[in-house]
Amino acid sequence: MNKKSVKDVEVRGKRVLVRVDFNVPLNEQGQITNDKRIQASLPTILYLVREGARVILASHLGRPKGQVNPKYSLAPVAEHLSEQLAQAVPFAKDCIGDVAMEAVSTLQDGEVLLLENVRFHAEEEKNDPAFAKELAGLAELFVNDAFGTAHRAHASTEGVTHYIPAVCGLLMQKEVDFMGNALERPERPFVAIIGGAKVSDKIGVIENLLEKVDALIIGGGMANTFLKAQGFNVGKSLLEEEKVELAKQLIEKAKAKGIELELPIDVVAALAFQADAPHRTVKVSEIGEDEMALDIGSASAEKFEARISTAKTVIWNGPMGVFEMEAFAKGTERVAQAVATCGGITIVGGGDSVAAVEKMKVADRMTHISTGGGASLEFLEGKVLPGVAALQDKE
Ligand code: ADP
Ligand code: MG
């Protein structure tokens, strides 16, 4: 990436404000149910600790809407992080003001402090300059390692960069490098797999990828709109009637560009959106009026597997079916296996896709699993992420 990283600057003895993504799921008792995001930020934190920086961590958690709300306190994260780092991580009950200033002033080289949820202040999401200046005032250097919020210009992701030097963290660098290289300099054949519920969520992604890939595989709920565009009847399937015309255009565009567009040729059709609904595998030309397509069929899976197996670069976003229900998970599972074993560079983005890959226990066999749902989508759309754009360029 053309942005400076934390390794390109002197950090020893400096107060370093690190924006991390500690937006972890908590249960009713306030316990962390999945610490993936904390784990993902450890490389940057550990690097700074080893280099003798004074580390000040800032994050959001949930949507407290600018109000102090104990339900969204980061206090449990400070505790969890203390265990992970095997050193005490003090917690400041506010991210600005005297409380924060005092906590920062006692920090020694190699120590780590966690600030309370930045979204307890409405100014955070408004990217309020005075609030950003106060946050920045805690430190001499800013490190953005929160890829998951890089698509938002908030005070703690963009605002602060106007007041102190700003560089990227190691996770941010990894995310941007993997996805950036795949998009800009892919080893070919480059195959994209797009699925999930709706076409409307992913129009930008499909349009951008059509400029770059050799083959585009479309599955999941959104495939129905494409099937309809091909003239098939999709019964009660999830369908975006108003996007059928667009789907037709995208099919034409792919053809004109010589891109192989792979759509399902059969589906698992069910009588209801239910785990135990009666279902059968049918050709896309034989979906009944009272049926809904909830997964790709086995012939489609075979066709997709064949295309994926020769790929040198794969980007996957969006499950092939309603994978949350066992009966409709097979298509996603087969595609996950095919991606895991293709031998090329493989990148998975999107909250549900990542969950599917983890559920199917093939996450370790992917080259890169993106930690950012919305951010990775915007990246795949070819958008500039404000949290990245604001960082210093390499000289
Ligand atoms: P991601 O989070 O990976 O970007 P999406 O949010 O776009 O993925 O889509 C995931 C959702 O799409 C899942 O909850 C899944 O159940 C749903 N889905 C997939 N296929 C279908 C289908 N055929 N009909 C209805 N919903 C579907
Ligand atoms: Mg999703």
C-alpha cells in the first residue's frame, strides 16, 4: 500500500493513539462471545508494546447513539485484553477530558491504555472537529488499525488525522494490501463469487468486478433476479422485480466484455422459508409457482467448482444459499471447499460469508479473511475509504 505504516515511523517513548475495531459481540451478562476482532488487532498492539510506545486504544462498540450506555462499555474488553497481552490494561472511563488526560499521563513506555467507547459522544459520528482535536490531543501519533470502520469518516478514524501524523496499523495494511493487490494486480484467471440475499446490496460490487475479473459466479438469493432476467420463473423466491432490467444489462455487459458469467442451472426449491420445509432439487426452468429457491443445486455446485478449481485469484462475497439452515447449506459448503482447495489467492469478505466459512471450518485455508463487512464491500466497489485516504502517503 502507498500509505505509511506504523513500521515506517519512530514510536519509542511516544504517546500513540490507535483506533482499533473492538466492536465485539457481548452477551446479556456483558461477556465477550467472540474475540476475533481483538485477536486481529493484537499484531499492531504487540508491535507497539515491544517498540516501547505508550499505547492509547480507542474504539466504538455497538450503536449507543451518542449517549453513555453501560451496555456498550468497553470495560470488559480491557479485562480481556489484559489476559491476552499478559499485562494490565488500565481503562479510562471517558475517551476525552480530564479522565482520559490523567490516564494517559501515567502511561509508561510499553504500557497500554483502553479508552471508553468513542460513540458515547455524538460528536464521534458527526466527525466534529473540536472533539477530534481533543482526542488527537492525547497523543503524538495516530495509527488507524480499524479496517471495519475505515469506510466511515468519523472523528476517531478521519477527524484526528488533521491534528497529528497518521499512519496505518498492521491489520489495516494487510486488509488493504490483500484486497488491493487482488483487484489491481490479480493473478489470472481471476474469479469472483458473489452471493447473498439481494442484488441491490451488491450492484456496486458487481459493476466494479466486471471491470476486473475473468469469470463471475452469481449464487444466493440475488441469483433469482438474474434467473428472472434470463426468462425463468422463480415462483415465490426472493426476487427484486425492479432490478430485473439491471440484471439483464449486467448479463449483456459481461457478454460484451467476454467475461464468463456463471448462474445457477438448478436450485434447491422449498415450499417455505423454514429449516424443515419440504424441498427438492429442480432445474431453474422447473421452479414451481409455490416454491422458493433457497440454495443452488448440485449441478450448479459442480459447475461452479469446476470454474473455481482453475482460478489463481478468488474473491468471494455472499453465501450461495440460506446456509444458516442445514438443508440449504450444501451449495455454500461446496463452494467453500472449492475455494479452500483451489490453490490460488483466496479472499473472503462480508459478515455472513465469513461466518459461513468459519462454520464450515475452512477459514484457515483461505489466504485472507476480511474483518470488515461494510468496509470490504465498499473496497470491492472500488470506493476510496476515508479512514485510509486520510493517512500519510509513503515518501
Ligand atoms: P455477506 O454478509 O457475506 O455480505 P449478505 O448479507 O449479502 O452476505 O447475504 C447473506 C444472507 O443471504 C444470508 O443470511 C442468507 O441466508 C441469505 N440468502 C442466501 N441465499 C438466499 C436465498 N436463496 N434466499 C433468501 N436468502 C438467501
Ligand atoms: Mg450480511
